[in-house]
Amino acid sequence: KDSIKIENKTTVDPDTRSNKPDYLMTSDDFFTQNREKFDVVFIDGLHEAPQVYKDIHNALECLKDGGMIFCHDMLPTSEEVQIVPRPIPESVWTGDCWKAWAKLKGMREDLEMFIVQDDWGVGVIKKGSQEIFAELNTSLVNMDWGFYLKHRDKFRYIGADEYRAMV
């Protein structure tokens, strides 16, 4: 919370051990009661595709025009780091967040999405347009590591320097 240097920020976390969030609750509970619009939403929570998918949809509903959503952990480096549930506590773990990303790339032509290849992959979503890959629009439970390897070239990756040049 303190490392983000902006004037107005809202933090949400259900974990009582976290760094004093503004809202000590789940993201579902927060989005249910929220009436604010945001310039930026950062999603880095449960690390499980169904929840990430819901968080993205909820964040889109409260995004200001020109706003952006950032999703952490979109670049797993091996099958082991993306297994749900987390196989080894305190190990490197991205979870299967990438599945939510894949599904959206398969169905939402009204979004612009890309993954910055830095820090376990930071997905960026904003309103815009993109090519749809229908083969990605499948149930999250049907996606496995083989699916990821076969289709990850459709996720649109950019380097950190390229992203910095964009903003």
C-alpha cells in the first residue's frame, strides 16, 4: 500500500495480516458495495482464475473512461508455478491467473489487452479493441498447461521498455 505513491488510493484485502487495507473484506464484497469509479485497478489477489475473471469483470464496471486494469502474475514460467491449489507454501507461485486472461482474449473485442514481460507478467486491460481468438473462449476448467503452451502466443506480450514508451 505505501509503495504506491499516488494521492488517492483504495486498498482491499480480506487478510488481517496485510498492510492495513482500507477495506478488510473480499474483493467480491468490496465491488458489491462500491459506488466509486477508478483510474487504475490493480488485481493481485487469490491467484485463481475464476476469482481473477470475476475481479476483472467487476473492475471494468467501476473503471473511469481512459482507466486501466493491471493484473499481476500473468506469465507463469512452468507448470508447477501455476498449479492450483498452491503446491508448496512460500514457493514462487503465479496461480492460474492466465486462464482468465485467455478467456477474455477469446471473447471481449471491446478491450485492449497486453502483458508486460516484467515481474511475473503484468497484464494491462483498457477499453479499446482487439482481435478475438475464438479458440480461447472455453471453460476455465478446460484450460491446462498444454492449452497455455499452445495458445500463449495469442496473449500479446510487450517488453517493459516498450510499455514505458507508451505511457
